[in-house]
Amino acid sequence: MRLTFTRRGVFTALFAGLATLIGAPRAVSAAGPRTVRLQKWSCTNQDCDPYIYDPSVGDININDEDNPIPPGIAFEDLPDDWVCHVCGDPKSHFLPTGEWVEVVVSG
Ligand SMILES: [Zn+2]
């Protein structure tokens, strides 16, 4: 009997420890700012300067100027109808530059 109670106590402690381990990081990332590493993308239109989408800056979003793209949005996560605000070319005319930026975003 004594052994059984001891084992149960150990298991309970283990589960409590696991719950703390699993739960704690989520709570931290949801509450505080975090740093994400995102790539810059360049417009390939010859007439463009070129415009480079910089995730640390965001974009004015000419399709919906009341809702500009905030810093910290990956190019891949831009709306499908997003276009280059200089020449109007779609996302498919952009290529990754190979240059990465680190952006601090709030949780
Ligand atoms: Zn362009």
C-alpha cells in the first residue's frame, strides 16, 4: 500500500511538472514581444525602382489604405490581392532578395 501511494505521488508531481513545462512557454510568447526573422522581397518589374517589400517596415497597402500592412508580416502572409504600390504588379512578380531582417512583434 505504501508503495502504491508513493508512486501515485511521483506521477502526480511528474504531470504537474510537464504541465508547467508545456504551459509556460506558450504563456510567455502570447504575452510578450518576440523577434521574427523575415526575408525582403523585390519587385521584378523593369519600370520599378525596384520597390522592395521590407517586413520590418510593412507597406501602405494601396488596395486598402485604411489598413496598411504593419511591420512583422512575412511577404508570404500578405493578402493574395496585395500589389506593388509603385507599379501595381501582383505578388507573383516578386522574388526573394536573400536579405533577411529581424522584426520585433508584439505577442
Ligand atoms: Zn513594382
